[in-house]
Amino acid sequence: MSTTTASPQPVEGFTGRFAWVDPHELVIDPYNHRKNRDAEDDTTQPDPELQASVDELGVLTPLVLRPQTGENEGKLGIIFGQRRNNAALAAAKKTKAKKKPYRLVPAIIREDLEGVDDAALTVSFIENKHRRQATLRDDIDAAKQLSLMSIPKTRKNRHARAMGFKPAELAAATKASKLSDENLTEAFDEGFNLVELAEFQEVEEVDDALWTLRRAKTRDIREGNAQRGNWKHALAELRAEKELADKCAKLEQELTTAEVTVVDWRGNWSNTPTRPLTDLLTDDGEPHTHETHQDCPGHAACIDRREAEVIWLCTVWHRHGHALTPEAAKKDTAQAGPDREAAAAERRLVIANNKAWRQAREVRYDFIKDLCQQSEPSTRVWPLILSMITGTSYAYQNYISRKRTDLTARFLGVKDPNENNSQWNRVGDPFGTVIARTSPAHSWRILLAHVAAAHETEHMDDAAWRNHINPQTVAWLTFLKEEGYALSTVEAETLAKGSAQQEETKPDDEPEQDDGDADAEESEQHQEPVPAAA
């Protein structure tokens, strides 16, 4: 006869009941592990994230309470959940100020702990001691999950506020989550928010990217630049650097796949065994090309990493029977001297500044777009607009005569109505729709976008920083700077140079004359008649 052993049955861990309670009616259990201190290390106050959550959704995790004895007999004391209750009290205060009902808090009432102080202390200690803080990666992943959910925007934003995220940060979470653990930790320690983390992720492979962005962020904070102008310039430079590096890597991969020998690039190949094909002649006396030279044993290539371009070469060109072009031969015999070095330095400066000027242009365009979306114009906007549209400005008339609409559309944040049209097939009233839906109070935005487009077209071309600076370029950069735009390095240098040139050409002030008598006479002539007494 066999006997069957019954399986052990699960039992309850403690005795308690769930209840909704008023946060104002609770007291702190004397054996609560967290202490309400006056010092800076008070751990009972809710942090901004917890407060934001409770303000939006109320307390979600039940407090643990026990009936009190002694002077607080008849009341319920908090064993753990003091921070949540303090957040509930703060939220209730805000709600009552709006004359709206406040929320109760959920709680588990441990009646089995009434009068059992040692157990209450132990439970409180374990709860606080063993609670593990969520990691930064956990927070970003949560934001990422929320951002990807197909729910109404208002509902998503409500959840974001409860979690302590702004909508823009929520949208950036997916990209920020791709940061390496090391860069994520370092950037977060530098105070980067989710948007900045996402932007850093785009360029984290660029050397010194974190240092560059950190320095730009520090400058923005020091200068009180809420629009992150220095950050945007730094980010534009890093993006351009990454784009250039990616292009070079792609070119190098293509050359390697084609089994072409790749050598290191250098700025000057004169008097070297390796020469660019543009310096060499074929047997027929014609310049060599990739096609005419590819069967030569010395066929090779390098990548100009300044421009991401392939330069075709011949290694040991003497040995392979090539001749130099007259220009290359003359270059070899020329002696390097101060003039030649100065010319090379000037060329490097032109290349670098042209690139920097183009990069700054994109950041400037975004700033102007934001400027055209403000709720109301500054006192500098109307004088700028009126000086342009009164017909005194060549730039405005020239911009109009070109019938361009691309920059105006960009600054207004709309699609260019002539994007795919030829110059003979332009839209007659390109911004009629925008004008129709714009209130009179905001009509200045359309004018500002038009005027800004004229300035950018006529006064901010690639050569605007060179030689004699156009006074209109100085005026435009000055206007943008005063509006809060953070000038890039090359823009700041251009403004300083142009301002100095204007000071040098300003005529000397004429000596002042004492025209007191004349002023007095003129004043008498222009006095208003005094009405006769009745």
C-alpha cells in the first residue's frame, strides 16, 4: 500500500490590509529608518522626478503603515514610504490652491506590527537598505520605450512629465540609448540632458567630441545663452568632421576592394619619388589620368582627407619612365622661401575659413528660423525691416530681382513653393497661403524672413569674411548677435575685422562750435503760441 505525501501549501508572509488613506492624517513611525534631518543629507524629501510623477499620477506604490501606540494612539504611522507621502502632501497643496480635490495615497496597513517595534525597525531598514537605484541606462530605455508607443500625443506627454522628461527628451531617447556605456556615463556626469546625449551620440566617434561639446556647453552657461549657440556651432563642426571621416573611410574601402595600393596623403609631392598623375605626362605628352595609368606597376592612390577626394599617383615615377609636366618641373626647381610659405599658409587659411563659414551658415539659418517664430519682435526687428523695404537697400532689390524664395521659405519653416520650378515657371504669389493664415500681429515674421533671406544672399556668401568686409555684413552680424545669436569663431573674427575697418575709414569729427545763440534764436522761432486768457 503506497502513501501519497501532500505538497506543502503556500502561506501569507504577513498580515495586512489595503486601504486608501489621507496623507495629512499620517504620522512618522518612531522606528522609521529614514530620518527627517535638518541638514543637507535629509533623505525624506522627494526629488524633482518623484515629485513630478506624484503631481501627475499620484502615489503609485503603496506605503506601509502600522497602528501607533502611546501619544499617537489611534493614528497610522509610516514604516516606509515617507518620501512618497511628502510628495503627496506637496501635490495636495498645489491641488487645493486650485480649489480641486487632492488624491488619497494607497497603503498596506500592517496590523501585525502594532506594538512590535523591533520588527517595524527591521522592516523599515531592509526596505531602504536593499532598494537598488535604477541605472541611467534603465531610465533612458524607459523613455525610449515610451517614445515608441503608439498612443495619443497628449497621453504620451503626460506620461513623460510624470517620468520627469520633456517631449524633446523623449524623442531623443532612442538615439541617446545607442551611446556606449563609457560615453553615456561621462556625458551624463558633465550634465548633458537627453537631447544633448542624443546629439553627442551622432559624433561620439570623433576625437575629443565630448571635450569639445563640454567646453561649448560651459560657454553657453557662462554667457547665459539659452539657445545653446556655442553648442550648435561645436556640434556642426563635429558633424562635418564625422561626415568627412566617413567619406574618407568609404573611399579607402572602395580602393582596397579594387586592390589599389593606398599610400599616405601629403600636402606637397615636389621632389619626391611619388607624384600625382596631374604632374606626369604620357608618352604622347598628354597629362596622365587614372585610365591611362592604371596598368603601370606604380599605380597607386591616396585620399586627401581635407576634401575626401581620391588623388591618383605613381610611385617611383622615374623608374616607370614618366616625365613631369612643365608646371611640375618648375615647381621642383623653385626654391622654398618666405613668400612661398606665406602663400601656402594663406591658402590653408582660406580653405579652413571657407569650410568654417559654411558650417556656421547652417547654425545661423536655424537661429533665424527660430527668430521668425517668436511671439513678438524685439525693438531691433522693425528698423531692420523698414530700412530694407523702403528701397534704399541694394541687397533687397537684388534678392527680389532673382525671384528667390528658398531662404524665405526655410526661415518661415515652410516648403519652398518654387523648389522644383525653373526660373521661367515661378509661383506668382509664393507665400500667399502663409500670409492668409498669419494674423496682423505676426505679419512681421514674414517680413523678417524675407529681409533675412536678402541679407544672407547678398552679404553672407563664402567670401564675405575675406579682405574688406562689407558694412552690411557687419550690420547683419551685429543684429544677429544682439538678438542672442552666438557667433562662430570665423563670424566673430569677421565682425571684429569689419568693425575695425569702419573705424579706420570714419572721417575725423569736426570741432564743435558754440551755437548757443543760434539755438536760442531757433528755439524762439519755434515756440508754440500761448492761448489768450479767457
